[in-house]
Amino acid sequence: MTPSMTLDATIRELEREALQGDQGAIRRLAALANRTAEVPPVEGIKINPRETGCSARAVRNWFLDVEVDGRSPIQTGPKGKDGGFSLRLLQRKEGGVVEVLTLRGGIERNEQLSLSLDGRVIYRSER
């Protein structure tokens, strides 16, 4: 990132770095999202049900599609239309286990869907 980058260019650059696993970029993107009115969806994340291979009828507010090497894929979502989710990502570090990030999806009082990373809203949309 350079000081002369536009907000859109900065967000795109942070998204690219975040998708490559850069934890600093993820934190900066979350902090930036907290200061802006609206954050665009991150490129590379499938949000159209047709693109994900699941039917729109099966998707409530959120749908989780998880792939882990050597394991069966997990596809799930909240049971009810007002449900949310919480995902904790843990990592082994120096013989112990540390929480790397927490991702939560839920519904705000104004009925908007909200996605939070480590307690900071990074995405909002209408239901």
C-alpha cells in the first residue's frame, strides 16, 4: 500500500493480501471496515448461490462451505431464518494452541446481515 492509493485501491490491495493469509492485512481491513460506511464483498468469496453449487432455497442468511485437507467437506448453515454462526480459527504455536481469529455472522437490530472479524464489522448487507 502507498499513501497515494484511493480507498477502493487500498481495499482491493488489502483483500488480495488477506486472501493470501496476511494476518496484518486482515486486521487492517477489519479496522478500515470499522471506519467506513460500507465495505464491498471480498473478491474471491462466492456469494451467489449458483456459483457455490447450492440452491438458494437451502441457504438461510449464511451458508458455510468448509474444506480441510484430508477431511470430508462440511456444508452447513443456521437452522432458522434468524440464525447466525460463529467460527473460531485455532493454530498450533510454540507447543500450544492460540486463537487466530473469530468470524461471526448474524442479524443486527435493523435486520441487516452483519459479518464480524474479531469483533469488528467487516461486511453488512440487506437480507
